[in-house]
Amino acid sequence: MKRIEKFVDSMYLNVEGDQQEINELKAEMTNHLLEAVHELKAQGKTEQQAITIAIKRFGEEKEIRAVIGQLFDIQKVFAKRVLYIAVVCLIVTMSSFYFLWEVEESTAQGISDTRSLISYELKDKDVITRDMKRKIEALVEDTNYVSGVTIYKSKNVISRAGENYVEYNWKSVQPDFQYQRTVWAPKWLGADFDTFENGDEQWVVSIDNRSFSLLEAVVLFVGMTIYWTLFTIWAIINAYHQKRLRIGWVFIFVFFNILGYLIYYFTGIQSRSPKEQDDLY
């Protein structure tokens, strides 16, 4: 039956993929053709006639070769695209998170500087003059994240609840100065407002500012979830094509992600041939 073996080998001549999977498919095709040959011989055909008819029934050589090649190409392209999308998602997520983190850090530093400048204007002053109000308003306007400043006299709002702990009570207290303005804070981006209070023996300064901390958390969670899922899918596909997929590896990929895949890779690298290592997706 060398003719059948040559025919099957020709079908997979230029097919690139996992060698073990190719060998299994070749064996399955060979068995199918041999069964057809035996049936034809039982009907009175000679062996050569039976082989010719079996191959002809199986299909045109070029068409079969094209279908087999496309099948392996689709598998490889799909797995590679899943991996590429996962990597891109990770890069975009970490870049976006870092950018938002930098924005929040810059905002925190800007609030600290603004608070220090306001405190400097209030230092040793018993009354907030009109000139001081204009300077404080100018400090607020110089930022793009402070939405308001409220200033109280400390004696009116601070009550000591312990030796090192103070409470602020300004619900019923009229502020000595208040300035509010509108800043860009789209709800669809998860923008919110935080309040920072700072006080000394004379004045308590409350600063309202825009914050993207919620967006920062959402970007990190959603982005990492998408990356984690796609990488896990790629690892499972890869393990399946290498005939090493086990339920234990699935759990390791799910819970440990790239670390789990590295464990999988190095535990199997000794048993792979150079050709199999080249066929990794």
C-alpha cells in the first residue's frame, strides 16, 4: 500500500503545524483509504483498481491539500491573533493606568501646593480681606481641577475629641470665605469630586477637587480581566495543539496566567523535539 502512503504524505507535504497532530491526521486518512480499498477488493476489484478508485473518491489532490493547509493556517492565525490582542490589551491597560495615576499624583501635588499658598495668605491674619480673596480666587483659577475652596475660622468648626484627634463640625457654621466654580468632570468617564481639609489654630481650609480615581480602578480591572481571559484562551489552545492539555494546566493558566504558562513551557521543553519547539504558536 505504498501508493496510499505516498498519496497521504503528498497531502501534508507543505503543511506547517504541530507534528504530532499532523501525524494523527495522516494516520486517520490512511486508515480511511485502506478501509475503502478493502471494501472495493471485496467487490471484485484488483488492488491497484481499488486504490485508484478509493483515492479518486476521496477527492482531488490539490483541493484536499488546499483545505488541509487552510485548516492549519486558520488555527495558527486565530491563536496568534488571540495572543496579539492580549498583549496589546495589556500594553494599553498599563499605559492608561499609568497615565491616570500620573494625573492623580499631579493633582495631589497641585492641591498640596495650592493649599500651602492659601495657608501662606492666611498666616497671622484674623480677617480675610478683599485683596486676599482675589488672590485665593486666582490660585483656584490657575488650576484645572479645583472646583471650590471654603475657609472657616478654626475656633468655629474644630472640636477636640481626644488628645491627638479633632473633629470638624461645619454643618451649621457660616464660612468666612467660599469660592466655587465649574470644572470639566464628565460623569461618563467616572469623574468624581474629593474634599481635602487642612487646618491650624487660626483657619481651616477645605478644597474640593476633581478626581479620576474611579476611572483608574475601572481601567485597571476591565483591562486586566480582558488580557487575563485572552491569554488564558491562547495558553489552552496552545496546550491542546501540543496534546498536553489537562484540567490541571487549565486551572494553572486561569489562576497564574503567564507565570502558569512559563511553568507549563519549562516542564515540557525537555520532551519536545527541535521541530516541535519551532511549531509553538
